[in-house]
Amino acid sequence: MLPALQRHAQDMKNRFGHDRAIRSWDPLFQKPFEYRSQVQVTLRPLADGIYAELRSPNPEVVPYLYAHGDTLCRLGARGL
């Protein structure tokens, strides 16, 4: 399961980098894509998961990045 999670994170990073938006009706996804040129994504595989860091100098986008991260952490905690 772990490599699948790491592969999924890399796939999503690639989608983001090529402006292939998903869930464009959802502000949690829409805002980061809208400002994708101002968002830096760092991924690092871990023994028990993946480290993902999304940063932006734009204060308008930062709350969406935090909300996205919180959502992913909750899903991970539930095993989804």
C-alpha cells in the first residue's frame, strides 16, 4: 500500500505541475490550482508514508494549502 500512496502523491504533483485540475468545483482544490505558479511542492518518501510540503508566498493561498493538508491527514488517519 505504501508505494501506492507515494506514487499517488507524485502523480498528483505532476497533475498540479501540468495544470490538470481535479475537483475544480471544490475551493480546496480550485485555489491552489488557480495560483499554482505561486505554490512550491516538495515530496519525500518516508518508511511509513510520504512527507509533502506545499508552500506559497501568497497569503491568500496559504489557508487553502493548510486545509488541503488537514483533509489529507484525516483521510490518512482513516486509512483512505
